[in-house]
Amino acid sequence: MRVKGGTTRRRKHNKILKSTKGYRMTKNNLYKVAHEAFLHAGQYAYTHRQKRAAEVRRLWINKINAACKNNNIQYKDLINKLKTNNIELNRMVLADIATNNSEVFSFLVKSL
């Protein structure tokens, strides 16, 4: 007697078809096509998370650079002085200080 994977396979297929709900054309109701679309969607999501992280970092750098220009210092010089003085403020925190507390940022620049 051979074993057919009926319920297991159906469960697996339904899981994929449920996750591809809302995809266009046959990508949401034909298993083979839906599975391909599901795999590609996961890959796109992963790579675009990396891209989004890079864009956010670029935005932080732009904000810090604008604040540096207001305080007559170059961005590269600020980062260099922070590293030489062992001040461990990352770019996210620096950008937040630069946009929300310009007086604190100015004090930080002058104290270096």
C-alpha cells in the first residue's frame, strides 16, 4: 500500500495560496505560479529591507551634515573628532540631536 501525501500536500499548498492572496492574475490561485511568486516576494522583501536601511543611514548623514554647516564644521571632521575623543554616538542619535536640539549639537561641536 502506497502513501499519498493528500492532507499534508493540501495543507502546504493552502498555506502558500493563503500567503499569496492579493497577487495579480494566476499568482494567487495556481499553486505552481503562486509558489514562484511567493519565493520571489521573499527575496525582494529581504533586499529592499537592506536598501531601506541604507536610505535611512543616508538621511541621517544628510541631517548631520546640514547641522555641521550651520556650525561651520565639515561632516568628516566632526566624525573624526568624535572617534578620536572616543565619543560613541551613532549617526541615528547625532541626527536626532541635530534636528531636535540644535543648541545641544552646537555645544557638542564646540566641546570637541
